Amino acid sequence: MRRLTKTNANINNTARIQGWTVLRRVAPYLWPADQAWVKRRVVAALIVLLLSKVIAVTTPILYKQAVDALAPEGADAATFLALGAVGLTLAYGMARLMTVGFQQLRDVIFTKVGQRALRTLARETFTHIHRLSMRYHITRKTGGLSRVIERGVKGVDFLLRFLLFSMGPLVLELLMISVILFFLFDVWYLAVVVATIALYVWFTFKVTEWRVKIRKEMNDQDTDANQKAIDSLLNFETVKYFGAEKWEADRYDRAMEAYEGAAIRTNYSLAFLNFGQSVLITGGLVAVMVMAALGVQRGDLTVGDFVMVNAYMIQITMPLNFLGTVYREIRQALIDMGDMFDLLEQPPEVQDKQGAKVLKVQGGAVRLNDVVFGYDPERPILKGIDISVAPGETVAIVGSSGSGKSTIGRLLFRFYDVGAGSLTVDGQDVREVTQESLHAQIGVVPQDTVLFNDTVHYNIAYGRPGATEGEIREAARAAKIHDFIMSLPDGYDTTVGERGLKLSGGEKQRVGIARTLLKNPPILLLDEATSALDTETEMEIQAELKAMGEGRTVITIAHRLSTIADADRIVVLEDGVIVEQGRHDALLAQDGRYAHLWNRQSEEEAI
């Protein structure tokens, strides 16, 4: 039992440490060193907050004076303030109005600070995700990742509003009321209030700790269900191909069933929490009111004192009623923010070196020198590859599936770093230059061009956002897609749909070619750019790709050998090593691996 208690204590301590760590991470967004206007707004909001609490705490005193002024023996109080019952009532109303007014003014002052912090955090997280490596994105689920960001930003918003303007002010208000009860009444009133608050807080925190675990389970199930929904919708066509609508619905329903169970337990525990809080608060309220009633009967207190005690107890209990919810949400917000900050602390696998230079491309020569690489260090994919591509030369890399040809393209774009050897562009190691400058010099036409769910114009302009309208249309003409675009009802303003699903495969590829032409890179990587197309469309697009490669260094990764027969050089990979290289005719004459692949594909096409 001791060991278990110790373990739970360690867990709670860890949670507290994580909580303080998260709070320290948020603090710079509220108090940035280089933006004085933010600091001024924070200070002003806190001053207004303090004023609202001072007025709120003194308001019941005005209420007491008004009641005493109306009582037969209350003339002295009315004379003392020289206001009378009506004047005191008006002052009471004005005090209540000022309390609300200052609270709203506080929100007005702080809103810009809070929204700036949320925007900065959201942008920072979004930018960081794009900096993370290909390996990270392959292993993470997009739906779950988006949920982490969404809940993390909402957590920051909640923390800013409730921790700064609910929990902090609540503690301040309780302290002020405790002092007033001590001096205006006696220590027993203070003792009952403190005991009630202590029991209430202890009960609330204990039950809420239990509820947080259930809530975390509910969030996990929510994330899982959301991921399954997004995954299914992104693979809409595949679902239709296999008639798997019911399977997908059942899979989603199973995830929602687990979420339902956790949500039900969450609601049951909330009912228990609310009733327990009501028992404690009502007990403390009744105890204090009985003490005040006895004091009035003895003549020690006035009716106004009785009303004032009641007003203070209600003033205490109203914010305390939300304590459980606020505490739970703060705990949940800290967990959600912790997940987001953990994401921010994920180091990118591929990073620019300190002092990395800008890549300067003069001819566009690419060289792989004894390159060794494996996605898993225990299972190398490339085993000492040597390939040289001269400026303006077209080199095709072919081989069976798993030979490592697509991996070379990923290394060139530096999605991964080589394990051994080097990869250079015009003699500059890609690890020594900035990724931004490297990416700017390489154009990629992939096997399946994925388009944004936006207009055709936007997708072409993505190649060079600052391009003019004329340059965009010229790129479309060069890609033989302009006439098709103009035939659409909305022309260049036509929306292409999720991942470009409203366009055919050939149309998407042409938009991708236009986008790359607009970028105008000196080095071109064609990663099986036509293998997903039918033969007729492939032949049409092949002409555009050939024209696009004029005057550029071109590396073509190909599965269909007929598309690279006119390459300057063909490199044949097998099991991560180069087994042959040369021109098409020479390789056929060798009657080796390339000739075998060629003959097999020719036979398949002839059937």
C-alpha cells in the first residue's frame, strides 16, 4: 500500500512539474521582451481586475447599510452616511454595475493580447510541423496530429481566460472577504468559511483528478474516431472500389462506441461532483446564517449584518460552483498544451547546419558519391551508390520495386540525410546548404500530383507565388493545359476539389507540370511521373516532360521503361546497388538485367 501511495504521489508530482513547465512556456507570449504594448495591456488589465474585485467585495457593505437604514433602529446608519435608504440602494446598484463594467473593460483590454498569443502559438506550431522530417509525418496520423494542435490552442485560450481571470481573482476575492468577516464579525465566522472552502476545494480536486483520467480516455477515443473518419474520407475512392462503406461505418462506430462509454462515465462523475459540492456549500452557508441569526436575536448584530453575511456567502459560493469545472478544464488544458509543446519540442531529423550557406547552382551537376542509406539502420536500402549527372544531362534510374530508385529522389530533395558518402549539387554537399535554397533549385513532378482544394489558378501559382497572371498562363500553355482550363465554366477560378479529385489523372499531371514550369528550376526530378496514367495520356504528357527538361539537369525515376528509352544514360538498380548503366541500345545489347526488364514489359504490353 505504501509503495502504491508513493507511486501515485510521484505521478501527481510529475503532473505538477509538467503543469509548471507548460505555464513557463506560455508566459513569454503574455510578456514578450520586444513588445511593450503587450506588457502595457497586461498591466492595465490586472489593474482593472483589481478594481473590480475591490468594488465587488465592498458592495455587500452598501447592501447592509441600505437594509439597516430601512430597519426601525437603522437611523444612525443612514445619518452616518448621509445618503438614506434610497441613496444607499442607488450606490449599491452603481457598485454592482461598476463591477461588471470593470470586468468587461478588463476583457476588452486583454483580448488583443490573448488573441495575439493564440495566433503566434498556432503559427509557430504549424510552421514547426512543416519543418519535421518525412519520417515523422509518415509515422504520425494526420487526423490525430490536427487534433493535438486544435486542442492545444484551445487549451491556451482557456488557460488565459480562466487561470488569469477566474482562479487568480477568485483567490484574491476569498482573501478579501475572509479579512472582512474577521474584522466585522469574529473569528468563528472566518473559521466556518475557511473550513467550508477547504473541504470544498479538497473534495473538488480529488473527484476532478479521478474525472481527468476518464476525460483523457474520452479524448483518446475522440482522437481515434476522428483519425478513422479522416482516413476513410481521404480514401473515399478506395472505399467505393471495394464496396466497404458498411465496413468503414462499423469501424467508425466501434471507435465512437468506446468514446460513448467514456463520455457516459464522465457525465456520471460530473453528477456526483456537483451534488457533493452542493452538500458542502449548503452546509457552510446554513452554518454561517444560523450564527448570524443567533447574533441578531441576541442584539449583537443588525438585520443588515445578517443580509451582508448572506451576500458574502453567495458571493463566495457562486465562483466556487465553477471551481470543479474550471480546475478540470485547466488540468485538461495543461495536458492538451503539454501535448502541443511536446510536438514543438520534437527536433527535426533534417536540420540546417549552423552557418549553412545558400546553394549556388551554375550548371546543375548532381553527384552521389558512395551513398549508403536505409530508413532503418539495420536494413540498408542503398549500398554504396555512385552516380554522376552532368549539367543538362538526362539520367534515368530504373529497377524493380524495392531496389531503392525512389529513395534517391528523397535524398536529393533532402527529406532524409545520407547515412554514409555524400550527395552534392555543383560540388556543394546538400547537408552544408540551407534546405530552402536546395528546394528552390529542384522541381519535382511526382507519380500522383496532389493538388490543394482550391482553384486551378492557385495550384499553378503555387510554383511561384509572386508570378504574374501572364506567367501563370504561359506555364499552362507550355504544359498543354491552358485550352482545357479555358473550357471550364469558371476557367482558372475553377475549384479542383479535395486532392484534385475533380480532374482526371492526366489533367492533374499537366497542372503539376505547369506548376513546376512556373517554378523554373535548373534541376528536375521526375519521380515515376507518368506511371499512374493510361498509355495514350502518358504519350501525350511525355512530350511535355521532354520539352520541360530542355536545358535542365533531369533525373528520371521510372518504372515504365518505354518512357526513358531516349535518356542520355540509364542506371539500373537491383537490391540497392548499380548492376548496369549506359544508353538504351547498349544495355539491350548486353542482354543483362535491363534487357530482361525490357523484354518482360514488352511482353506484358503485347498481351
